Amino acid sequence: MPTPAASHRFPRLAVAVAALALALTGCGGTATPPGSSAPAAAPAAAAAPDRVEPLAATPQPALPVTVPSADGAQVTVTSADRVIPLTGSLNEIVHTLGLGGQVVARDITATFEQAARLPVVTRGHDVSAESVLSLRPTLVLAETTTGPAEAVQQIRDAGIPVLVVAPAKGLDDVPKRIDTVAAALGVKDAGAQLNQRTADRIAAVRKNVPAAGGKQPRVAFLYLRGTASVYLLGGSDSGAASLLEAAGAVDTGKESGLGKDFTPITSEALAAAAPDAILVMSKGLESVGGIDGLVKIPGVAQTPAGMDRRVLTVDDGVLLNYGPRTDQVLSSLITQLYGKGA
């Protein structure tokens, strides 16, 4: 059974996720909480531009530095002149710190506008060591899910500093990842500034969650790749629970005790979850033929969400990044759950 492979969150055994533009808009009915009088139609929302917002001032790296890598190594960085982040999330952080001009390549999941000019150094989600080395990087940023391992080791064996960053699983990981990347680039002060800005924006968005006055909306996170017949239900380790809880919702997979990241969808599991709404990635919904195709997946039509066609969508390339644009993701979820007046 293939498992999901979206951005840095999922293993590479799945179908490669196509590059996407950020469009945090609803593609179905709004998941109005039970008992609410809000309309069922999805609220209109302007597409957010697929751009990151760098800090106003370009920081000057203070190097060399030696920083711990998530794989146990100690990595010494002497130059940040030619940086290659091997996930879209890490690329987003480097650009937002103000050092986008020093990024010389991207992987397929770096979909934002400022990265579009960069050469791609992955085949699907697999890193091409030859492509990376041909660009003479002075620092490579990877994640524990980056692979194949042989390619990462080949880059290290060539004498290139490779910093491995732990993948994000929730909102608490946002400042950790920003701090880690900023430290490796020798711009700790910029990292602190970006963390403060990001925290302030997330806090402002969370104020838009309606006060709990009744039953919380129940949301099931589904990972779909119709072209490969991959239909999975997110569990406690899927990465979505933190966002849903911040939006005032219940992640039904986590509540149901699904301890893994994903498990194959069954009618029984969906019936037990009884979600009021379903969260999917944009390309996943597209791959099954939209909402009409989604409700044909066994068990979906029998859930409250399926009967009401209440579907939340967020772009594949940003949903689980947990970085400087997480406030936009959270804002989109809140708008789709409760309507614009939330």
C-alpha cells in the first residue's frame, strides 16, 4: 500500500505530488458546525497569491557556525552563498528570512512564486545528488524524510554541509524549524524576528475562531490519490490535528485512536468517525473527480459530511508546511468551517 508523499510530511513511496500554486480557497460546502444557522454554501474567498513575504531587511549571515543536525551529526557552515533546500517548506523559510537571493535550486514541492525561476534537483520526490552537486552548494538543507539516503550521503561525501531538519507535526514545530534554519544560516536575529511575526499572525487568526457555544465541528482528514487508488484516513500523526484543533475543530482520526499517520479508508472507520466535514488537499480532490467523485468513495456518502457535501480544501504544497504561511492555512480553514463572518 503506498503511503502519502505531500511536501516533507509523507514518505516517498507514494505517487509524487504535483507542484501547485497556493490558493487557499474552499472547493465545496462550508462545514458549518451542528446547530449553526450559517449557510451551507462555501464562502467566497479571493485566492491568496502564491508568494512568501520576506522580512523587510536582508540579514547578513554571521558565519562560520556549527549546528546540530536531526540525524545526530554536527554540521559546520562556513558560507550561505549557495543554499539548496530540499523541501518546499525549508525553501519557504529561507526565502522568508530574506535570503532567497542565495537559494540556487528547489525541489518539486517549492511552489511559491519566488522559487519558480530555480532549477529543480529532484526526480519526483527523490533527490538527484548529481544535480545538487553540479550547482556547487555551500549548504544543503534536508529533512529526515528526504531521500534516497544514498543521494544525501553522496552529497555529504563530496564535502558539502548537509543539515537535516526534523519534520513538522504541529504548530509547536513552527518556531523550532525557523530557529533551526536561521541558526544554520547565521541569522539568528532574523529568525527571532520571523518567529515573532509568525506567532503574532497565528494568534490574530485564532481570535477569529467562534466561541464554543455548542458541539465542535468534527473533521476527517483524507489523503486521496485517485490515479493510484490511494484513499487514506489521517490519524493522530498525520500532521493535520494541530491545525484542526487550532481552528476549533475535532480531528476525528485522532479522536478515533488511529495512532498511525494514515490508514486505508473503510466504511466502518468513516461511520465511526462521523465527520461533519472532510479536509482534503486540492490535488487530492481533483484526482478523484471533485466532490462528486469524493462521495463515491465507500463510506463517504454515509457520513454527515458526505450527505451535506461539506468539504474543506487547502493546497497540497502548503497545508502541512508549518512555517511562515501557516497563518494563511489556519485562516482558510476557519473561513471554510464557519464562514467569512467568523
